Amino acid sequence: CALAAIFFLPHSLVKCPRTKSPAHRLLTKGILAKLPALGSTSETRDPIVQVKWFTPDANWTWWVIEYDPESRICYGLVRGLEEEFGTFLLDEVEGIRGALGLPIERDLHFDPQPVSKVRNRA
């Protein structure tokens, strides 16, 4: 969990609460079925963002374009201190907590859309 990372503690010493909220299930079977393989949209001019995650108590957002289920590596657009495209580990995102200790949430009302639309809405 993020607390462990901040204080350099082993994850086994820090209890990270789990929740049953649908918003905390970052990838569902339905989303997984739609996510292209990692690297498969590299030649696509305006790839489709399939899912949006965000911190409810911080100013970070992840838009996932591709995913590799074996390595659990995602590729997409991340907006935090800066905005950039890159890869991120699902396991790390699941462990992040914002300033109030809240976990990352999936935007339940987000519809897949071209990344250009996402970038223009900021």
C-alpha cells in the first residue's frame, strides 16, 4: 500500500483495507475483454481509452488504452503532476492511496472514447 512505500515499510506490516465497492474493481471481465494487448495500438493515431481510474482524494487520473494480463502492465495516459503517456503496473495502482487514505476508483460512468477526447476535456 502507499503508506508502506512512503515510510519504506514492508507491505506485510501495513494493512491496506479492501473494499467490495464496484468502483474499486479496477478491471472487470467485460473491460478485460475489450482492452487491446500491450503494444497493439502503437500505430493507431487516436487509440480508444477503455477505462478511467482516479484518486478521489488527490488529483491523479489514469486512462487505460492497453493491458497485458500476464505481467499486469497497463499502457495509457496519466495525469498527475504532469500529463504523459506510459506504462504502469496494475499492482502498484491498486496499492496507491490518496491524501485521505482512499483507494483508486474506476469511473463507473466512463464510456470508451478516443484519447483525443480525454485530452481535450482537461
